[in-house]
Amino acid sequence: MRLAKYLAHAGIASRRRAEDLVRAGRVSVGGVVVRDPARDVDDTSGVAFDGRAVAGAEAHEIWALNKPHGVVSTAKDTHGRRTVVDLVPATGRLYPVGRLDADTTGLILLTNDGELANRLTHPSFEVPKTYRAKVARPPVREGALHALRNGVELEDGVTAPALVRRLHADELDITIHEGRKRQVRRMCEAVGHPVKDLERIAFGPLRLGALPRGHARRLTPAETHRLRGLT
């Protein structure tokens, strides 16, 4: 197996990030620093990252979490805030698939499969994500809906068309395929309806469903298969 892939399967990083780590000289094989991500290795090769032995590929896990307000979508936080990793009862190391803002709640995935995480968040795969937005200044009229559906001019360019469904005068379901920073909030602000509350209710084929806020569950094999089918 190629070294970068081996590191990704061991949960060190995504394959692309693992290639950067190897080129930076942070990985050794048999005690010798290696800078070629394509180097063939196996469990007997003595792979180490930053001087610590890398175990063979661990069993991949994917968890769904209903993220509460105020929890950050990182593995660690320098300010001591709770992270999404703190809320998942897994024994191994996990990292989030993409991010939700601290003030956004709802569905976020965590996994030790770095390659899958990278593919699910890569723009080329256009994985859909659906958000439920409670907005100010109701009602949301047809002009605003039309703008959201056809693309909104933001400071970093026009957004791709979104699927938008009005549930109530002040509540929308918005499905996007992009992953810009605070995108849904900025889109709604641009059409005159600042977001008061935002929850992600779907990621690809997965729905938040009845998972309680602050709780996590491991995906079933069928759910995992559908998720991998996206990439």
C-alpha cells in the first residue's frame, strides 16, 4: 500500500494531507525519514509519524452527531470550548467531516476515515446539505425565494443555485452543494432575511431524524454504504 494511503487508513489525516506530511519530513519508515508519499509500505514496515509508531489501518467508523449550540466543529479547541469530538462515545480518534458554525446546530459526521472525509467535503462531488433556517423580517416573498434558488451575489462570488422550500412565513429548508463559510446565513442576509436560528437536517442521504440534541450514534452498514456511494 502506498505510504499516504496507509497513513489515511490509519486515521492520521486525509490522503491529500498525508502526502503533505510525508513531503514535510514528518514520516519515517524503518527509522529513516521518507519524503515519497508513493513509497510502498505495510504493517511490518515500521511507519512512524512525528516519531510515534503508526498502527495498521484501524476499523473505520462513521458517527452522526446532533450538534448543540456553542460546540465547535474541531477535534481540539485552544479556548477550552467543548468540541464535537467530546460528544461522541468512540474509543479511537475521530475528526469532523467539514464544519458547522458554533451557533449552528444539527447533523455533523465524524470519522476516522480521512480519505472519505476529504472526498465528502471536496467541491467536485457536490454532496448536498440541507439546512432549516428560521429567519427575520417575515414573510419571505417570492422575489427572495427566486434569488436564493437562482444564485445570490456574495462578496466571494455568486452562489450556485439552491433548492429552497418555504415551510412557514419565517422558515425555510435550503439545500446547497457548496461549502463556503457561513454560506446559508450570508445568502439569507443578502435577500433581506437574516437568520435567527439554523439547523442542518441532512447530509447527502443521511437525515438528522429524531437523534436528540447533543447525542451521537454510529452509522449502520447500510447508511455507510449509501454515504460511500456519493464519492
